[in-house]
Amino acid sequence: MKTQSLGSIRKSFAPWADPSEKPLIRFENVTKTFDGFTAVDDLSLDIYTREFFALLGASGCGKSTLLRMLAGFERPTKGRIVLDGEDLTGIPPYRRPVNMMFQSYALFPHMSVAKNIAFGLKQDGMAKSEREDRIAEVLKLVKMERFANRKPDQLSGGQQQRVALARSLAKRPKVLLLDEPLGALDKKLREETQFELTDLQYDLGMTFIMVTHDQEEAMTMADRIAVMDQGHIRQIGTPPEIYEAPSSRFVADFVGSVNIFEGKVAKKTGERVTLETPSGGVIEADNGGAAEAGSTAWYAVRPEKLIISAEPLDGPNVFSGEVWEIAYIGDMTLFHLKLDDGSILRVSMVNRARSSPLQLTWHERAWASFAPDAGLVLVR
Amino acid sequence: MNKGWTGFNIASVVIGFAFLYLPIVILVIYSFNASQLVTVWGGFSTRWYGQLFSNRGLLDAAWVTLRVGLLSATVATILGTLAAVALTRYTRFRGRVLFTGMVYAPLVMPEVITGLSLLLLFVAIDFDRGFWTVTLAHVTFSMCFVAVVVQSRLLSFDRSLEEAAMDLGATPARTFLFVTLPVVWPAVIAGWMLAFTLSLDDLVIASFTSGPGATTLPMKIYSQVRLGVTPEINAVCTILVGLVTLGVITATLVNKRREVKKSREGELAMA
Amino acid sequence: MAASGMGKGVFRRVAIGLPYLWLLALFLIPFLIVLKISVSTIATAIPPYTPTFGDISTWLDGIRQFTFENYLWIASDSLYITSYLESLKIAAISTVLTLAIGYPLAYGMARAPQRMKPLLLMLVILPFWTSFLIRVYAWIGILKPEGLLNQFLFFLGVIDAPLIITNTPVAIYIGIVYSYLPFMVLPIFANLDKMDGRLLEAAADLGSTPLRAFWTITFPLSLRGVLAGAFLVFIPAVGEFVIPDLLGGSRTLMIGKTLWMEFFNNRDWPVSSAVAIILLLILVVPIVIFQRIQDRQEASR
């Protein structure tokens, strides 16, 4: 696979690729069952210092359980978690050098902002003057200095989110856990806050682990993403790897939108394979190294990698069908072509000009095609 | 559902409340009756109230009741709150089913049975009956009411607050003391008030478990009521009703003021 | 889930242990003693039953003296059977009467303007805080032959001889309905209040008259509140002592009162223990049904 070319956004930062680098956190064959239900299934995972790591998955996939085990609220049924060389098994949450920012923020309603932040510092027996300095410092960090004496119910949602962040940062934990940190914010605020959080993480040089169900959030913020499903990690990788080089149909389908063709590998020469779909279509594909001749494989290609035309197209990988749906979204237009075998092919087109040169309408015939290296051959 | 505040609905509310309040109002009015004959109005007088304060037996009983009430309500609130925590926070421990059963059973247990069983216990272990036995008995049944009141608040409590406290380094005991308890405090207070009134109110269990020298006010009232209605008892009842009304109204006003203050602070903060 | 979160430390031990031990010592053990004494024989000594608990070694003797005599005695004496049946009958009738008064009250409250609801709710709850004994006592002055009700009816000219209400079951009905009315009103109100008003608009829109809409929509939806209220009245009413004693006079038998008399007047502790055990067995059925309803309500929330 061409994963080398799809590196991290921060090019120099890739401790996971360096064999001499020691992970900060190790999940070693961790299993967690609740009354017969397996939430996390024999899962191993390494996370490195200064990494912004995202656990991405639908609700019930085990991502929150993983985070809660690291915080100490749940105990692994099997396996162990090691933080900075120390086995965390049996260490209660109040003795762990990790802090969590809760989805509901969990701000103590009977304490002011400053008291909320002081709470964790007091548990450590920090002296008053030092405590006050620290409170001022983290409040400045999240730009909430003016609100120190407010009660949580006198703050807006965005302000509460900042206080929750300040509170969990105040103890300078080795790892900060974020449980759907932006889930309760509206869309505009969420987008702004995403960048603020990544900048903050970079400036502080801290390790962040975030749980989210929002793929866009994970892609924007994380250095690496683990896509989870049914207690397993389906793939770990940088955002470009996850999007452009998904390792399975599940990941391809979970992250972003995708067209998947099923077919038999009719011919294989090196990386180049020819797939024959059951309805007689032929797909020429690069990146087919993993597929074996004669076996079933899948070709996954994202809608934006296709071109659409009202005229017949030349070359390999041309499909024609009836225009079934047109959705004008603003920045782009999404077409659904109903192919002759009844399946739907999704094609998106960026609207570069204010009026589209393509005059396609419902129930007309259209042609779509993609280059052999536009998609990916999957064997799972 | 505020449509249909019709004549029929208003009438049922008015009749319902008249039924609830008329007997008490009549009782209060007749406590100011000058006549010895309780059902004949003989003009306004406060003579029965004066007489109350020279009735040694009644005052003693009131004093006993007050002490039993304060002590039993306080102990019951502590035990009941702990029981509520155990029921909501510890889903697994040995004998949980029995524990749950023992918390709920006294709520539906006829008072005569609770009283009888406690008396038989005190006799069996040869414990002198009096102030302490009544107090123990009252703690036992009112702690269950406290547990239910506090439990319902704990159930609606955002559990992540407790997790956040522990995440920030607070031990379970400190978490309970500095986070859980302050947040559920209104329910704890309500539980205490309930336990206190249950104790003040109780006749049956006290009759079983009390001994010489520990006659409570309800026992005293009961023994006099059995002999017939007297203006003096009317006066006692009026004082009790007045105190309760005062207490409830004060509590409501304090609550309201706190809310008003809070919302005003909120408005200022948002401005 | 968070059991592990709270740890297994000292705090957990205290939170479970203290109330547990208290209830074991002052609820379960006393109850077992009642059970034991109910199968013991009567003696004239004080305490008036054998064996005594003074010496642990006599516990074994107690088991040897095990007898169902008290239960057989209760079964053979019509006084007890009548008391049980009368208690159930009076409790059932009172429950129906309480419903008849409580439902319209709760319904009217639920339909009241929103800003009046807190006040109305407080007015229903306020009598809870007033002494039960006082509330029952207040009725004596009203209901007795020379009481205010008769005076009032005389004044109106409705009657020419006083109505005899005290010392009859009617007085008990009034007492129970009066004392337990809030228990009936609160769950029904809670149910009606959270009902979606648009349901009735939908019913009207689909052509239903208001009365029809009430019987086909409102009432069925409030049935859980009605059942909860009914049990909250019925269960304590069966074992009631104060009301039958003060309002019912000597001729009305209710089991709570019979038990009291057996204990305080006849000093027959084994028989009163047996009476208590049977009463509990009778109450277990409605209590279990009530618990089921509560659980279902919890689950549906």
C-alpha cells in the first residue's frame, strides 16, 4: 500500500513509526465484559507522548469504556493498562496521573469556576498561593479570567466547556482524556474550538486522548485515529491513512462516503488487478497487491474521485446509469446514478463556478468514470 | 394541560380543598371558644391556651416528643442517607436483596406490627422502655423514608460529577462529603423534615415502645381524646398546626428567595 | 457499573454496613421474634409467653415447644376472621371513595393555569405535615350526634333527629378518605400533569367529543396513577388503628385495632404475634402488585 506518501500532517511528528520510541500508554490484551456483554475485546494499543489520539466509533463500540478504564472508572476484566511504565491495575481513579474532561463537563454546580479548578489541586494538598497562581494560569489559558467567580449555571455552554478544560488541565496530568469534548456545542462554535484545542495541545506538549463519534472532529484534531467497532480496533492511522487507505470495507464506509464494488479478481499482474463484477462490469485497479487471483475482492472509491458527464466517456472504469438523485449542497453537488444492475453510484462534483457547466437533470443518462488509482482494492 | 380550567374543574378543586381544610379550620376556630361545651360557640377567648401552659403533663409530653423528634430525625437522616447511597451507588454487595427489602418493608408495614415487633425485641433483650426505646423505634422506620427521599435525588444525580471529583484526586469519602452531599443537600433536609414530622406524629409505635416517664405528646392527646373532645386539646392541636404551617411556609419562602436570587445573579452574569 | 469506581474502601463499608446492621438489629430480628412468639404458648408470667429469651439455651427449648395452636385459635374464632374481612372490606370501600373524590381534584389541578400549580400542589401536601391524630380528632367534633354537622343540618331543617355517624363504619370511611386523600391525589396528578395536551387536541381533531376523549384517552393514560394511588390508600388502610379506634367505636372491628386490644388488654402476646403474621401475609399480595406497578413505571421512564 502507498501509505508512506500519506503521512502525518505534522510531518516531523511520528513517534509510532520509530521503533526506538517507547509508548506512554500501553493497553495490553484488554478485555472488558459487562454481564456477558463484551464491550472491549482483547484489545492492544500503544499511545505515545505528545500525541493527540482519537478513538472514533459509533455509540456502543467500546471507545468510552476504553477511556473509562484508563481513567480508572472501570476495571479491565482481562489484560492490563500500563502508563509510563507503571501498571495501573488496582490503582483507583483518584491516584492516577490522568485527568478527564467529561462530555457533560461535570462542573460542580455548588462551586464557583475558581473553586471548581481549585478542587483537584486541594486534593493534592497544594499550598494556597501556588494554587491561586495555577488557577490564574489555566484560566488565562482558556481565556476565562473574567469568570473566576461565576457559578457554572451562570455560564454559556461554550464557557462551561472552557472551564471543564481548565479544570482538567490544572493538575498537569500526564494524559488528558476528552470524552466527546465538543459534543454539546453548536456547529459554528465546535469548528472554532477544534482548532483552539489542537493549538493548546501542541503548545502545552501534552498527550491528549479523545473519544468521539464525529469523524470530522477526529480528522481535524487528531494525529492518529483508532476506528473502533464492537470492542475491536479496525484500523489505526493518521487521518489521511484512514481516509485514503482504509484497511477494510468497514473503515472505508464508516469514515466518509464511499462506493464499493464487489468482484472476482480475474487477472493480476503485480499491483494491477482486473475485477469482474457480477453484473458484467470490469474494473481496472492499481493498489491490488493484497488480492489473490480468483478470489473475491472489493474496490472502494470515494465520490469526489469520480468524474461525471452527460456524454459517453473513454478509457477504463466507465459506468453509465440514470440520474436518480441530485443534491445541491452549495460547495458541491452530489449525484446518485442508478446503474443498470440497480445499484447506486455516488459522484460528487465541486462547484467551482457559480453556475454549473453540466446540465444534467433527473432521469437522464449520464456517464461516470474513475482512474485505476483513484480507489483501493480491499480484501476484507 | 392548562386548557379547560372550566367550571367543573374549578368546582372539583374547591370542593376537594374545602374537604381537606374545613375540619382543621373548624378545629382552630373552636380552640378560641370561651365555652366549655366544645360545640356551642360561647364567644372568643384564649383561656384554653393559658391553661395549657399550666398543664405540667402536657408540657412534659411535648418536651419528650421534641427531644425524640430532633434526635431520631437526625440519626435517621444520617442512616437513611447512607442507605440511599448504598442502594444507588453500590449495585453489587452480598445481601443486597435483603438490604433493599429491609429498606422498603417498613414503608408498607402496618404500624401496629412495627410497634409490636420492636416491643418484643426490647422485652427479649431486657432493655428498659422509655425515651431511648421510642427514639430507636422512630429512627428505624423514619430512616427508610429518608432513604427513599434521598435515593430519588441520587438517581437523578449526574454521576459524572462524582467521577470528576475522583478523577481530580478526591477519595470516595471526600467525594461524598464535598460533591455528592452538597448537591443532594435539599433532599437530605427534606428527608430530615419528613423524619421529624413522622416522629412528632407517631402514636402507635410510640405506644408500643414507650415506657413510664416517656409519654409523647400524641400519646397524651390520644388518652385525652378517648375521653372526648375538649377545648384544651383543640388549643394544643391549633398550636401544632400553626407551627407546621409556619415551618412549611418559611421553607417555601426561603426556597423561593434562593431561586429568585439565583436567577437574578444569572441575569447579571449574562448581561 | 461504577461500583468499581467508588472502590471497596472504608467509605463503602460504612455506607452499607451502618444502615444494614441497624435494620438487621431493629427490623429483621424483631420480626423474627414476632414469628417465633407466634408459634409459642402463652404463660401468665411477664413477659407473658414461654419460653423467654433470657437465656440463649432456652431458644432450643422454644423450638421444641413449637406449636400452631395460636393460628388454629385465630382460625376458629370468628372475632379474628370478621376483623380481617371487615378490614379488607372497609379498606376497599374507602379506596373507591377516595378515588371518587381524589380523581376530580387531581384532574382539576392538572387543568389549572400553570402558575397556580405549585400552590395547589403545596395545598395538597400541607396536610401531610399536620399530625394524623389531629386530623382524625377534628372529625369527632364534627360528626358526633351533638356535633357541628348535625347542628348545621338541623339549622337547614334537613333532619329532625341527629344522624348517628360516629361509631359506625361511615365515620371510618370519612376518616380514611380524609386522611389518605393526598396519597390518591398526588400520583394521579403527576400522571395527568405530564400528559401531552396535544393528545386531546388530536382526539378532538379526529372527531371525538370531550367526554368520549376523557374516557378513551385521558382516563386510560392515567390508570397507572390511579392504581398507584389506590394501593397507597388500600395498603395502610387495612392495618389502620387510629381511625377505627377513634371514629369507629367498639362495635367496628378492624384488624389493627383487634391486634392492639389483644396485646394491651388481653396481654396475649403469642396470639397477637400470630395476628400480625397473618395480616402481613394478607398484605403481601397487594404490596407485590404495587411494587410491580412501580417497577414498570420506573422502567417506562
